[in-house]
Amino acid sequence: MSDLLERLRGRGWRLTSQRRVVAEVLDGDHVHLTADEVHARAARRLPEISRATVYNALGELVALGEVAEVSTDGRAKRYDPNAHHPHQHLVCSGCGLIRDVRPDGDPLAVLPAAERFGFAVSAVEITYRGLCPACARPGPPAAPSNDVRAPG
């Protein structure tokens, strides 16, 4: 069973066949799919699954805090199943590739109390932007990436 499915079962989330396939499609490291990509992959496994069902399941997963929405440079939102692990993102400004990174240390610790302006900080989101190796190479830009190399 996948890590995401285990967490959802532990929370008592009712796993219908549709919810299960959405969770299975999303599960994994460095997975940041759009809702349309989730739907396309889910439909390969469960042809009758509707786009609305996928959007509803994604909304529930976000509301539970098990999946995070990641917005980048005006592109479609992507869904990150690793919301339970503190991490940051590397985002390619060329093709949209997103990679999870886990630098050492607490990012909040580098923000001095005087710079918090009295805020009770509850979350930190750090995104590093640049070009992935494929986009940094001379020549035509790389094709847009959904950042999942293996078929799913």
C-alpha cells in the first residue's frame, strides 16, 4: 500500500474506488501533477472516473492537509502528495519541472524575531526558481514537463 493511502486510512478517510485511484496516481516523491494529468492517469485505471470526481477528491485531499496545491508562474496548479514532509521546491522557469528538496535546518529559524513583525508564523513556503539541466542547455527550450518521468 502507498504512503498516501496509509495516511488516508489512518485518518479514516473513506476510500471509494475513485478516491483510491486518485490517491494512487498522486503518490510518490517528486510527483506534482495537474488535475487534468491526475484525471488522465486515473481514467487509464478506472475509465468511468469523471473529471468532477477527480477535482472533488483533490479538494478533499487538500482540505485534509495530505496534499498541497502548488502554483507556479501562472501555470495550472499542481498537487503535491508530500505535504506531510517539510520541504521546499525547485521550479524550472522554462518547462515547469518541480522537484522536492529538503535542505538541512528550519527555514523559520533564519527569520529573526524582529523581522516577523509580531506574526505568529504557522507555515513557511520557499520556492527556488531557475532552469533545469534540459532547459539550461543551449538550443531550443525543453518541452513542458509534468515532472514525472516514469509512466503511471
